[in-house]
Amino acid sequence: MSRNGPPYPDRDRRGPPPDRNHDQQQSRDQRHHDRPYPVPSGRSGPPPPRRDHRRNAPPPAPIVRAGPVILSIPVPTPDGAPGPPVAVQQPTELAVFSYDQHGQFHADASSLRYWHPPAGYSAVAGQAGTAGTPFLHPSHPPPEPHLIDLNAQFDQYTPSANGIEPLDNLLRGLVDGHVWPFNAGKDVHVVTLRGIATKFLCAPCDNHRDGWELGAVRYNGTVFIHEHVTAARRANEKAMKSDSRRARMVYWGYRFEQQCVLNTLPAEMAESDRVRAEEERRTTPVNAKAQFCSVFTTKIGSTRLVMGAEVDCCLDTTATGKRHYVELKTNKCVCPPGDHRAWRAKLLRIWAQSFLAGVPTIMVGFRDNDGVLVDMQELSTSDLPRMVRGSADAWDPMACLRFAANALEKVREAVREEGVYYVREEM
């Protein structure tokens, strides 16, 4: 199946089968997985619908639409009145899938990579710092011969597939992993990608957003949300292709990821094999088509979601078989005051991405303006809100969760019949 195929699940004959009991009570296994996430809990969930007790009540009149329904969601200001806490469920992995170096889909973990920093670098545990400034200058730079130039082999790399990631392969991962027909289709309100949920989560506190528009369809009681290409999105992609500096900075991120991972868990490799693998990653051009993705279920407020997310690498595996996933990021060395503000704003998106997927650890590579990796730092996802607390441009994670929970409820309420809906941010 093409990665750039239509995002509508009912067009894929391999999609999840109809589930006519999606409103029934959750099974015992589902209740077992309803573990609270480490955020304050509170009451959530819409009131039950009123029943029509009239005998022989006539069926509702069919709804005829001339075009897609448009739902605008106003985004509150971050300094608005505080609201109740939102309950969030700990993410539970349902399935995995991979894209190989040719961009082909595989319902397995063949593209999973393992954390192994390059020689001379060590990820120092991050501290909260002053007013959300966790890193001011290179504190542990490696010796000069070990400095990594992230520009290396820029003219040889294979970029990732263009276009917006559809939902097709997320659903295919569930079906091929024998997950959806047995338990994942019960009481699933929304299926989407992590990037879309991140838009909801960041909206109240992101001062640099350019607006978003999403497409939504209902199928057998579940709402599938995908990204809709707006004029602003097309203009931004066109600008990126023509901006050589921005294209190079995107490559720096891919090159950093490549230089920090191995195909096999390092602890299970012989010394000679590990040295050979380290040399191969230094000389092999970057191929951004190869990706590993996790499909997981979580709950925000009253909405149970199934989401898919690309995962950069794995640190190790616990005794129970759960993988310790790691997010990899690059950032310019934080020095001038303006850099502090930009860094705190970036931490919002890093937190949202990692929090949604249950990724506990972030490894950040700090580079100079020329793309040379000068230091690395380990951050904990749970510590990121504390890192920005007290600064003038701090963001509130609970305000983000409240908006995301409310936005998801509004989408579910609006998308009641099968058809195409557009969900827009009200600027």
C-alpha cells in the first residue's frame, strides 16, 4: 500500500472490521490497562444521551449535505482562568510497524534502532536551570578529533517521502498485528497520528502556530482524524524546498539520529562487531525513509484514542518486555536571551510529542551555527514543565491538556454521521 494513499479508512479493504458493539462496557482487559498517567485526575466524560421513550418513534430524517461540514475550534489564551485537572491514561503499546530503506511497509520492528552515542560524547543529565534555561554553553565538549560535523554526506542522503502521512499504514499495522479485531476496536473514539494530537496539545501556549486544518470521517462509530493540506502548509513546504539553509538544518537532525543509533542492542554485540557498526554509520549516507513506528492507545479526558508515532530509538527493554523509547532532538547552543525563549518554546513541542507517546527520555544534541555537534544532554519528559516554570513565557501543561480534551470532545460531538468534516483552528 502506498504511503501517500487516501487517508480514509473505509477505502482500504484491509481496514478494521465493523464493530457494532463499540458503545458497550469495556472488557476486563481494557479496565486492567486504565492506569492513571502522572497528571492530576478529575471527572470527565459527556452526559449519557437522552432516550426517546415514545412508542414507535419515527426514524430521524436523513441529513443531506452539499459539501463537507466545517467545525471551528477557538483556542483560549494561556493566561485564561484555570480549569479542572484532566485525567490522562498511561499509553499502552498495541502494535509496531516499520518502513525500510525503500519506504516499504513491514508489520514488524525491523527498523527499530538502539541508542549508542558516538565516541567522545556523553549525554549529561539536564537540570532545571534558571528560568527554564537548561543549557547555556558547551559544558562537556569532546576532544577536537571526535567532533562530529552534521553536514557530512549531505549531497548523498535520501530524504523521507514527501507529503502528509496517511492513516492507512497505522490501520494496517493494527490489522497485520492481529490487534484491532480482538481488542483495540472496543470503545475507541478517535484514531489519529501523534502529530495531530500534538497540534491540539500545543495550541493554547504556542505563539508561533500558523493555524491548522484537519479532516475527519466517522466509520463504525470511530472518528478518524487526518491532516488536511492548507494553502499555508503548501506555501511552507515550497519555501522549505527553496531554502537551502532550512533544508540543511533538517538534514542535521537526520544525521544526528544516524550517528546516535545502532541496528542491534549494543550490550548484545561483540566488541569487534560494535566497532565495525560504529564505523559503518560514520561512512553510510543518511536514508530518512527507514522509520520505526509505534501504535498505542491512551485516553485524554473522556476520549480514548489510538495513535501512531514514529519512534527514534530504544534505550533498552525491561524485564516485562516493555521498550524504553528515546526521542532524539537537535538544537542550537542556547546562549543569547532570544535563544532562551526559542528553546523554551521548543520544549513545549518536545514535551507534547514525548508525553503523548509515553516516551520518558529525550536526548538533545547541541550544535553550533555551522552544524558541528558540540554537546549532548539527557532530559526527562516529566521534568520539562518544571524547566520552564517561572519564566515570562512559561507554558502550562494542564492548560494544554484541558484544551486537547475539550477539542477532542467537540470533534466527536460534531462528527456524528458518516461523511467528510473539516476541523479548523479559530485564529
